[in-house]
Amino acid sequence: MVKEKKRATGSFYTCLSVADYIVRWAIDDEYTTVLEPSFGDGSFLYSALNRFNEFGKSNPVIYGVEIQDEPFFNFTNSNDIVDCTLTDFMDYKLSSGIDAVIGNPPYVSLKNLSSCERNKVISLMNSYGIEIPSSSSLWMPFVVHSTEMLNENGKLGFVLPYEITYVRYAFKLWDYLKKNYSKLRIYRVFKDFFPEVDVETIVFLAEGKGGTTDNVEYTAFKDTVNLFCDNSLINISIPIKDISSLSKPFERALISQNTKEIISSLRQNNTLVPLVEECKFKIGYVSGNKEFFHPSLDTINKYKLKESNLIPCLINSKDINNQKCIGLDTQNAISDSYLFYPMDIGRGEKKYISFGEAKNVNLGYKCRVRNPWYITPSIEIPDLILTVFGDVPKMITNSKGFAVSNSLLCGKINSTTKNTSAKELVCRWYNSLTLLMIELYIHSLGGGTLVMIPGEMDKMELISNYPESKINDVFDKLNDCMISKGVSETYSLGDELVLKQIYNLTDIEINEIRKSLEKLRSWRKPDLRR
Ligand SMILES: C[S@@+](CC[C@H](N)C(=O)[O-])C[C@H]1O[C@@H](n2cnc3c(N)ncnc32)[C@H](O)[C@@H]1O
């Protein structure tokens, strides 16, 4: 099958050993009736047939569904025991209930379905009382529609994407699951057992259909061998309400007990506080057309654009990351980027605006909804600037007063609550505890890259009660380190200068924090797990 078609239909097949594991769990005896709602190459079906063979059962009741001709006929041409139907599972109905659902449903965004298919999914979910946004993925309605076909006490065992543990659209699913099963389990395996797909996968087991529960049992394993012999790294019960609080309980579970205790004692002393109480981060301005709104020096001269209509700005993180001389403040930043912001329109500005209209810039998505189209809204000069991507984001003060675009985050200090200075926040930012908090509050993209987004930044906690007398000295040392050694070293220096010398954390405690940080990083990065 060609790659594009594989992607569009989510056709990546489960290895037999994992299918066997789920099947052994799901099929208790020869009388179990089974459904595989998207059987693909039939891994789960072959596994189920083997299981029934072990029981000496030659005519088990197994239903299989598949939407694509090729895998459907490949399987049905060589098998006539399974009752197979070539259809969209969303249209599939059974006249009687079944005891076990097994499989690995497609991970396809509803946005990539045709509008007819998408509407069908949405109305089917509505009929079960679940509102499903179009940002969600097809695996979710597969879980619900399968659950609705289960008999009392039935079981469902699926391979699902790890995103079930944190994406917002799955919160409704968790509400549904807790009202429909008496036991829920998630098994996460460090050594990726499904490397073909670019999302992390877990084993999801739900049992006791008809019952209820408030928790999900979470177990992590080094590899599938350890999964099969039940030799776990951690095993913990997570309250389902913690999933929708966005507090990343499945990450939190991986850190050591000692680290948990260090964090909780810092919180109790009010030494670890929510950053948002002192500083709110938002994305920078969205101009709507990068080229037009950031005229080059030649263009500025050609149209004689007035200086008062040009705001000095930083357009992307390279403006910060690639200029070593910046250190921890924009004072030494060299930028020849300007945002065209015409409040005082003269002849040159008029001509430049007409030029933009001739190029249809005014009809672009962002520009056409604002009035006048050429004024970029929400320009705020931030006190702090934060880079968005990567393990070790750079936070710098903005004493030169640049505006920043939406490739960066803008921090505005809340002067009504506390009078924290931007320099003080930078001193408190650079240390391993902040990096650990980033792992605990900020999500990553499929490839493991962290993305600092405002909603999650609001959850970040930062070390607090910083002595004013130590601001300038520590800031200067961190700044020198940033210039001479780079950002990772600056975080390490903060451990020594701030965590150890100011907050009196011991080397042992700092090492505990670093070990937990490394552990969370290793679970986050797919290349370390393949
Ligand atoms: C991730 S593969 C898994 C196949 C098999 N369950 C396994 O684990 O090896 C997903 C399968 O779902 C099928 N599929 C996609 N959309 C479907 C739908 N709406 N109804 C039924 N099957 C579907 C695809 O054709 C593909 O074979």
C-alpha cells in the first residue's frame, strides 16, 4: 500500500506479540464473542483464532470489520471462520452484544475525513451524548461505538495513541469511560513497540462494562518483554479528574518520590509559586503578511516611511538564539526588522498601503477582518521574551523595548499584584527546577519537541521569595555565562548560584531534580525509545 494511503486510513499494523497479549487478556474462554472493528492485515483476528484453538474451539464467534478492499479481501480469501464485513465501522451494527472488542483503531484526524464521513461520526457520537470536536481523531469514536456494542461485564483492549492521556478532546471520552467500565488500565512501554507510526502508542484495557470507576491504573514497563511478564517500572492509580485538570498526571507519575517531596516542601513554604501571578505570557503579534508588514531597509527608503510608523521588532527565535551578544537582555540585540504600524499616514505610507492593496495583502485572512487592515492589533512591548521551541527555552529581558511577533512569547509583568522586576524573574528562571516544571506542564509535538504555549505557561511554577540584593550580581553572572557558554550551561549555573546558594538546596536534592528531569526527557523523546 502506498504511504499516503496508509496515512489517510491509519493502516499501520500491530505486531503479533502485542496483539497476542491483548487477546489473551480479552478472551477468557471458548464462549467469548469477539469483535475487531478495523482488522487491517488481521493480526488481532489471527491471534484470536489461535487463542480459540488453544481452547479446542473450531467455530468461535468472531466479527471483523474493515473499510478497505485490499486488506479485507486479503484476509477473507484465506479465512472463512471470521464473520467479516466490508464497511465503515461507523455504519456497523450487531443484532446482539459481544463480550470482547480488540484491535488498533485508525489514528486519523476527523479533519482529514470527507465532510460526509465527519458528519456521520459527529452525529453518531451525539447519539451517545458525546460532543466531539473536529480536531479529534477517529480512534475516539471507535472506542465509544465499540463500547456501546459490549455486553454487561464485557472487555475492550485497544492499542491507542498516548495522547488519550492529555489531549483536551479526550476529556469527554474519560467522562464516558468512567461511567461505563469498572476498571481502566493504561500500559506504557519505554521501548516503542509501534515505531512505524509517528505518535506514541499505549495499551488500553477497559473491563467490567456497565460498572463505574474514578481512576485509571497506570503501569509503565521498560519493554514489551517486561510487559508480558508483568515486571513494571511504576504502577500507580491516577484519578480521572486529574487528567482534565491538565496537570500531566502520567508524567508526574514517572518522577521519583524524593523529587515529589522536594517539590511539595517548596510549595508548602511558598517557595514555588505559579508564574502567572507575577507575569503573564501571550503570543506575540500576528501581522498577517510577514513580508509586507516588515519592509526591508530598501523599501523603507524607497517609500520614505516615517520612523514613527516603524516599530523595531524581533521576528523569530533566530533573532535571539543566533546572536550571542544578546545574552539575557535585548540591549545589545542587533535588529534591522521593523513592523510597519502607520498611525501617522503621510504620502509615503499612503503609497505603501496602496502597494499592499495592489498585492491583495488586505484580502489575506488576518487583514480582511480588521479595520483598517494595515494596523496590526495587540502590539504590546513585552517586559520579557521567551523562545517557543526546544528543551532549554531562552528567557530574556527586553530593556530595548522590541515588539515581538508570534514566533516568540511576550511576558508582561503584573504590577498590580507584586512588583517583581523582569531581571528578578530571569534570575529565578534559569535552573533545573524550572526545566522540570516545563516537563510537567508543557506538552510536546509528535517528534518530542517542546512547545511553550500560553495556556500551559499559565500553569508553570517558579521558585519565589528571591532576595532583591542578589538580583544584579546573579543576573550579570548568568548573562556572562549565556554569552560565553550558551543556554544549557546557564541553566546549570542557576542550579549552583540560585538553587544551592540562595535557596539552600543540597547537591543531593539538585541531583534528584536533575535525574527526574532526565527521566521525563527520555520518555518524551521518541529517538531515545526506538
Ligand atoms: C492502525 S490500522 C490497524 C489494523 C489492525 N487492527 C492491526 O492492529 O493490525 C487501522 C485500520 O483501520 C482501517 N479503517 C480506517 N478507517 C476505518 C473505518 N471507518 N471503519 C473500519 N476500518 C477502518 C484501516 O483500513 C486500517 O486497516
